Amino acid sequence: MQIRNLKRLSQSAIAQNLDVDVATISRIESGKIALSYKTLADIAKSLDMSVIDVITYPEVFSSNKPSGTRVMVELEISPEEFIRSGLKDKVLKALEQ
């Protein structure tokens, strides 16, 4: 919700981009429904952001990020999609920091 508000997008605009109803966006934002990777990727695209930046918001990957930042994410995607989406490279990069 914070990202959407900063980008001055309404729930209605995101819902339209995802071809879902506004109530679905509301439930996503309130944590009442889990996201598939595809839905997360579609939301990130609607926000003009990468999936990893949406997941780690507001702690976007940067070299000056505090070393104590912890991000726990569970995604169910195939190994091929993990590589194709660029998440593998970003996770490895984050682990190197």
C-alpha cells in the first residue's frame, strides 16, 4: 500500500492492471490472501518496480543497507522461473553483501 500511495496509484488502477476486482487488491494489501509469484510479478510490473524491490520495500537493495536487515520470503516457483526471472542472481548478490 505504501508503494502504491507513493506512486499515486489507486487500488482501482492496480486492480484494472491485474484484471481483478478492487476487493482483491484490498485483501492482498491487508495480507488476507497469499500471492502467487505471477500475481506478485504483475503487481511489481504495475508499480514499475522489480519483484525483489517490492518484496524488500523500503529496504531496496543497495550497498549502504544496514547489515541487520532481514527479509523472509517464501515463493513457490519452478527452478526455471527462478532463474529466468532474475531472482537467482539477485539473491546471490544479496547474500554476497
